[in-house]
Amino acid sequence: MEHNAIEKITVIGIGRSGVKIIDTMARIQATSRLHLVAVDTDKDSLDSCAVAEKILADSGWRHGAGCGGDVIKGQRSLARERGRLADLLRDTTMLIVVGGFGGGTATGGVPIISSVASDRNIPAVYMMTMPFSFEGHSKLRIAEDGVKELLPTADILMCLPNDLLFSVMEANTPADEAFLHADIEMSRAILAVTEIFRCRTMLSADFSSFRSVLHRRKGVCCFGIGTAMASDGLNRCHLALERMLQSPLMGGADQLKSANAVILIMTGGKDMQLSEMKKALEVAESFIPPTTRVIVGANTDDAYADTIQITAIAIRYEKGEASSSAEPQLLQEKTFQRPVTPPGQELMMGDNQSGDLFEQAELPLQNISKGIFVNSTPFIFNGEDLDIPTFQRKMIIIDKGE
């Protein structure tokens, strides 16, 4: 018997992209052991989804018409469903949330789900796609703001760029077929992640391993999944490795070579031999530079009889995020203007003869964040943004008596 490390895994698809992925997962037999939930503010999106459990968020106010890409509406809609979300997660031992950043429901609503999961101490993984480059700067900017909002509170945040589809698919691939492939690959990626946590029978790559390389770090994740059966030939491990590198969401072997960290998982049935496991993992690691951190796991599951599956997650941090002590980033960068000395006045500088001005260190209190007003139209009066608190606008340093 296999050891079930995680008793109940809930997968929530939020927003139109997330609901489509959940709908694809519902049609895969291997996902029957997962608790699948579709959440959206758009009734039409939910009506076309095959998942049994659905939440039409904020139906009393939105009437199933969606958020129209408005992040604030998405945030408010999911905030009104906190009670239902808490009941939904009552027996959940692990949560996976999937969706697309750049729209209204997912970008605004995922932080609400994160807050509910945090209140219930449920470990959570957020697998969010980023917009295509051709979707425009405004949508990409909304997606980036969504990442910054979620990053400080999420256990694990994986951002998968949709542009990876262009790296492996032919230019003449029909658009519908390309998006269908993306949904299928995302479904397989989610299933692979759940298998990592659900089965721990050999080399263990647990939640803590994932958290150590992804917690509060902004970066891009590329997913590769390759599966081969015994009927495919004698060297099924080599074939699974080739298919992993050719996965639409991996983008080729170059993604492994440029990664800061790689999570490498091999799953098979009880017939998987030690020699083929060792050879396959060694070949996979040959694509990875020696300076890259590698986390390796191997599991067996009766559901994978006569089958080998190799899963790779290549993580590339943004500049400045490689340090393990990376701090959460603010939604807005703080600003500071150096005080100007009035004509005829001099600063008392003691022994400092360099002519440089001393600057008082800025207290953390001076960090400027407009919170939920960050994506709203600013209320400007006499050249001042009134959505920013007065003491921050006027750069007042509060004496705390220390």
C-alpha cells in the first residue's frame, strides 16, 4: 500500500483561465482523487465547466456578469465569499490554486483565498499563468501587481509565462489547438505536483523542499512533464525524458541550463527499477549546471503501473531575488526627496568636510502603499493624491518616543 502523506487535496480554479483548466482536469481520470472546485464571477464560464462543485462569487451584486477585468471588483467579490471559502476548505490538508493573472477575478480574488487558507493554516501552492506579450502592457502590469500583492502571503507562488507556448509549437498551429495543449499541460502539471506531495515512498521532495526555493521569491517557473509506458519500448526512461524536455510549458533544455533551481521528480509503478531510476535522473541532471540547486524526488504509485513519468520544474529568479533572505516587495516603490538647503544657510556637519549632506534614515513607516486603491483612478486635489495618507504625502516622520 502507498503512503498517503496528504489526506485531502483541494484544487481551486479561479477566473476564466482557472475554470478552463479545472474543466480539463475533471475529464482526466487520475484527478478523481482530488477535490476540484471552480470559482468565478462569470456565470457563463461556470455553466460550461464539468466540475460538480462551483462557486458563483458575489452573485447578489455582480449577477454573474463577471468583473470586466476590474481587479477591485474581483477583490470585493471574493471577499464577500470568505465564509463559503472557509467552509469549502474545512477538511482540506493541502490547497492548490490555479488561474491567470491579468484579469479581474483571479488577480483580485487569489489574495482573498490566500488569506482564508492562511487563517486555517492550510499549506497552499499558487500556480498562476502570466499574460501573452501580445496582450498588451496594461494587462501585464496588472499581472505584475497581482504577483507583488500575493508574494508576501503565499507559501509557494509559481508564475508560468504563456509565451512559452511559442518556443515549442509550430507557427502554423491553430490557436484553439495551442490553448487546448496549454490547458492539458497545466492540468498535468497540477496533477504532477499533487503526486509529489501525496506519495512519499522513495526519495522525498516534500512541501518544505518546494517552499525553500519559492517562498517570497519572484521568478518564472517552467514545467516539463514526460510520460512513457513499457509498450513504448525498452528505454522508456529515455523517452519520458525527451518528452519532458519537449513539453509546451518547459521551452526546451535551455530552460534547465539557465535555471537558479530545479525540482526533478520521477514517478513510476511498483515495477520501476532502481537502475532505470538512477540512470534517468543522472541524464536529466546532466542538463543542469553544477551551480544550480537541485531537489530530487522519486515516488511509486500503483496508478502508474508500467509507466514512468519525469517531472521537472525549472525556476529562474528575477534579478535580486536569488538571495534566500529576499523580502516581500511593495506594490509601489517608496520615494524620497533630498531636502534642499535654503540659500544663506549651512548645515552643521561637525568634522565632515566633504560637503556632503547628512540624510536621516527613512523609517519603515514611510513606505507608501495605496492598498486596494492601487489600481483605481487617483483622487488628485491641488496636485496631491488624497488616496495616500497625509503623513506619508507630507513626509512627516512620527516620533515614537524611542
